[in-house]
Amino acid sequence: MFPAKDALKARHEDAPSSVQISPSTLPDNPTNMSSIGSQFQLKPTVKPKVPFGQAELDADANALHEAMKGLGTNEEAIITILANRTNGQRLLIADRFESLFGKKLVVELKKELGGSFEDVILGCMMSLDRYFAQELHDAMDGLGTREDALIEILCTLNNDWLKLIKRTYKDMFGRDLEFDIKRDTELYFEKLLLALLDVERDESVVVDIEKVVTDVEALYAAGEAVVGTNEEIFIEILTKRSFAHLQVLFREYKNKYGTPFYKVIEKEFKGDTEKALVTMVRCYEDTSDYFAWQLHKAMEGVGTNNRALIRTVVTRSEFDMGNIKEAYAKKYEKPLIKAIEVIIFFFISLLSVISE
């Protein structure tokens, strides 16, 4: 399910015409992949258009205007431009479009497009910090809470992105993200999300093996070794230790006690807290594999979780979508593009974003 049209209208039409966060100031890769090892290379599928000066800006703005002028819409032209520009370049195009034609590009796109195609394109037209903040807000707005969105976003991002999203959320909605988390979640799930939002994770890529051993013993004593679970120990270690430390910890725990760490989580926790902690373990162990799994979940069974599918493609395309494509093909023995093609025609725009 997607936001109601009035929600989309508020998302885009009420946004300032100028970009609040300069694209050049956005943090790098949302999940700190450098801890995996020096041999790991990020493979984005959307790369900056070069050159991209005033002439290119004017050409793109004019081409988009032509694509939406008169009766009918040239969707192919819109896809060709927007799916082959980075998020920062799209925002610059939007500013130039407004300067040239006195209209907001997102408003014009909304008039011309519809369905899933519209949602993909409008998602691509938000700066990533605003996109993440809006997704979090929508997950907690109205009746019920979409915990899956809270988990996917907050449990997979690094310190820089969490700090930025907290500031952007406050700017957009006039209150702290933590306030809404407290209002819409409870018990250890709430404690876990708030611990992540404290943004106290160590960012070192150097692993202290003695500290790993100490943490392995502490986690065993807090879980498998006793009846009941000391949830606070799990939350403390998983939200404060570096990604590099945790990767070694998960390996050492399995080596010593014979149980994959995500299986320990599944045994010791239930409900949303279990889902969140399993997400953290799977993402920190292998981010590409995790997002391949997320995409597969979004597409399997009856119906499609369009929003989760769009969110993953929109937010990962400039960082590691190439890695995710490789992981998906290895894991499910089918190219990701073929999997999306089977679902729905409107996802032609997603195919463009993940194709190289």
C-alpha cells in the first residue's frame, strides 16, 4: 500500500523549492561496508552523468518539459533522464526546471504520472535524507505502525546517516524522531530503536580480539547459558560495537558454540525485537545478501510489498545495487531484473534504475 495522494502532495508540494541539504554534504554509503574488508568494492548502478554543467542542466530540464507538454506523456523520456542521474543531479534539475518554467518539477510529474510508476519517480525526486525521514514518518502516521519500515531503515544505517535523518525529521515534522518512536513502539523494541538513535556505535575498523571474546562470553551468559534472556546485554553490544567488531563476534560465537548468531536471536527473542535484531545481524554480516533477501521477501507470495521494493531500489542504487544484484542472482538463481519483470509493468522505472 502507498501513501494517500494527499500525503504525497504534502510530501512534495510543501517542500521548499531549494534543497535544504546539499547533495555534496550527504554521507557516503548508508551501511559502512568498509569494515567487510579492503577487497570489497561497492558497485552502484546509478552513477553521476559527466559532464553535468549548465548546458546539461538546461537540456534535461527542457527535455522533461517537452515530455510533459500537451496531450499525453513521454514516459520513456522521463525514465531515460531521471533513472540515469544521481539523486543530487535530479535535485539540481528540479531547481533548474522551476527557474525556467515557473513550476515545480515534482508537481508536474505528479500530474502526468500514476500508480507505481509515479511512486518510483517521486521517490527518486527527494533527497535521500528527506526520503528516509518521510518513510519513517509514514510508518508511524495514523492508525497502526509499519514496524518493517522502522526496522529496515533504523537497523541498517550507520552513524552519519542516523544523525542526518534525526535532524531532517525534526526540520520536516517539528518534533524529535525519538518522540514518535516512544509513542508508537514499546518494550524492548522501543529500547532497541532508541539505543540506535543514541548514535553511540564505535566506528573503528580495528578489531580488539580480546574484547570480542569478552562479548561472546557475555552474550552466551545472557542467552543460551540460562533460562530467560538478559535483553539489555544484547541491545548494548549490538548497538554500540562497530560493524567490524560484530562481524568477527558473529563468526567467533558460531565457532565456539556451534550456533549461527541469528539463530540465537530467534531463540531468545520474539516479535518485532527479534525481527530487528535478526535484521542487524544479517545486514552487518553481509549487507548485499541482506538486501537481496529483502527484495525477495517484497516480491514473494501473493501480492507485492511495492513500498519496500521501491525503498530498497531508490536508496541503494547509488551505493551497492550492483552488489545486491549479484547477491540476488547467487542466492535465488535468477537475475533480479527478471524477478521484477514478472511482477508488474509499471516497474519498468525500477528496472532502469538498477540496470547498468
